Amino acid sequence: MTPRRPAPAATDWLSLDRQLCHAIYAASLTMTRLYKPLLAPLDLTYPQYLVMLALWEQDNATVSELGQRLGLDSGTLTPLLKRLEAAGRVQRLRDSADERRVRLRLTAAGRALREQALAVPQAIACASGCQLDEITDLTQRLQALRHRLDQAAA
């Protein structure tokens, strides 16, 4: 049986190394840097890659559905979508049932890009040094944490 560590003093909780927010932020920055050279051959930025991932899962989504899925507002999403449209990856079309909504459809080039992107998750898994079950568990735990934080912020 291992001895229990004493609880940290109240001031120890202000140590940078104890801050969950900083650990997540620093890991996110590092992850984004790691993706950059992997996405360069695909001519995608990291946020554009996230958009493409979501559209490969659900083509013909509305901009608001995509924003909700990615946690991005339309002010952030619209410029990304315009650049993807200019690159010939997606089409933005008014919904025939409700012209206030804009639907997103992958072009043939956008669909074909999925095949090229298959190597990206494998490279990230390799760089992480984690087994697939560890990555799955960590991803699920972070998603649950985000859900709880979203509820607390509401």
C-alpha cells in the first residue's frame, strides 16, 4: 500500500503546474503545432481540418449545425468556410426550405481529400506515444470534462 500524499497547502493550488487550464492550453498549442506540417500537404489549416472532419462525418450540414458541432460561432466559421469554398473543397448553398440557412456540401475535391487525410490521425497517435485505447479514453474524458464545464458556464 502506498502512503497518501498530504493535501497541498491552499497557496500551492496557485502553482502554474497545478493548473488544469494551463495543462490543457499548453497541450492544445503543442498539438496544433504538431498538426501544421501534417496538414500542409493537404493545404489545410488546423481549423479547416476540423471543419472537413465534421463534414466528412455529416455532409450537407447547415452552418449553424457545424458551428454547434465544432463549438465555433458564425463569425469564426464564415471566413473558414469562404476559404474552403475558394479552394474548391466545399459549396455553400442556401437551404431551399429556409433561405436563412446555409448548407455546406463537400465537392468532389473535398471528398477526395478525406483519403489523403487518413495518415494524419495515425501520425498523431504515433507522436503521442499512446496506444489507441489510451487515446480513446483520454478523448472521452476530455469530452466529458468539456461537457461539465459547458454546463457550469451556462
